[in-house]
Amino acid sequence: MKNIFRLTSALAIVATLFSFTLLMAPAKQWKVDKAHSAISFSINHLFTAVEGRFLQFEDEFLFDPNNLQESKASFTIDVASVNTQEQKRDQHLQSADFFDAEKFSKIKFTSTRFESKGGNNYVAYGKLTIKDVTKEITLPFKVLGTTDHPMMKGTKVMGIAAETTINRNDYGVGTGSWAATMVVGDQVNVKINLEATSK
């Protein structure tokens, strides 16, 4: 009887340790497929929304709906890759009037925590740095789906759509007369569409 009790106790301890190990395991790492992803924005010029996107960025993305505590995201965007399909405007955006890309070449977002909002809806809380200003933001996003990749054996594919709004003047994007909002609005709508894969 004592041997059975000891065996049962030992198995319980092993099971507890195993469960603890699973809980502490890192979230699944995903690789963003940049050919099928986009970081885009729109901002009003007078009455009309002008759209653009950043063509180059680097990422680190760990996400698991069952392990949000260990999930994290980090994105670094190359300011010089801004593209509004108008070369003169892109050059102006890179100038000291706006992003000052020569001095501040990167935009950075680093998550601090993730929160489930029910269903496939989540929020990433984090810090956004533009120029020399860092502010805390919330980034609501939806997991559009996760499945086996039909063209890559042993690989999962996930789609994510995120959207938020920031005030460009909070980050000093627009100086002098360009800080005024009569011609260029202050609210920037940011949309992120990601396709990511994981082995």
C-alpha cells in the first residue's frame, strides 16, 4: 500500500511539473510573409484621404492564443520606404518637415502585453516610437484564421488584421506650418494586414 501511495504521489508530482513546463513554454514563433503583408496608413489632405504604406520592415512575432503571457511582437519600420505613389510627396514626408528620416530612420513598436477580447479578437498593448517620441498605444487585432499551409508541408499559416488611429502631432510629425491641420489632418488611420507562417 505504501509503495502504491508513493508511486501515485510521484506521478502527481511529475504531472504537476510537466504542466508547469507547458505553461512556461514560449509562445509559437511566426515569420511574417512580407509578400502577402502590408503596413499602410491614410490621412486627410483637405477633405480627401491619401493612402500610403511602408514597404520595408523587420519583425519578431511570437503569438499563441493559449499563452498570451509569453506572446510578444516587435516591428521596426524603415521610414525611407514610405510610398504614397507620389515621389515628391514621399520625399517631403522623409524631410525634416515630417519624419526627418535622415535623423530618425526607424519607427518602432514593441508590445508589452496581449489581451483576449473574446472570439478571435485581441489587443496588443505596447510602445510606439516615432522620431524621438515614445508613447503607449493599443493595437486591436483579429486573427482571421489559422490552418495548415496548403503549399508548405508541416507549416501553419495565420492571417491577422489590425487597425488603430494615432495623432501625428503627438510625435512631432509635422513641424512649423506643417503642424497645422488645415491642409493635412492630424489623425492617421493605421492598418496592418499580416500573413505569417510557423513550422
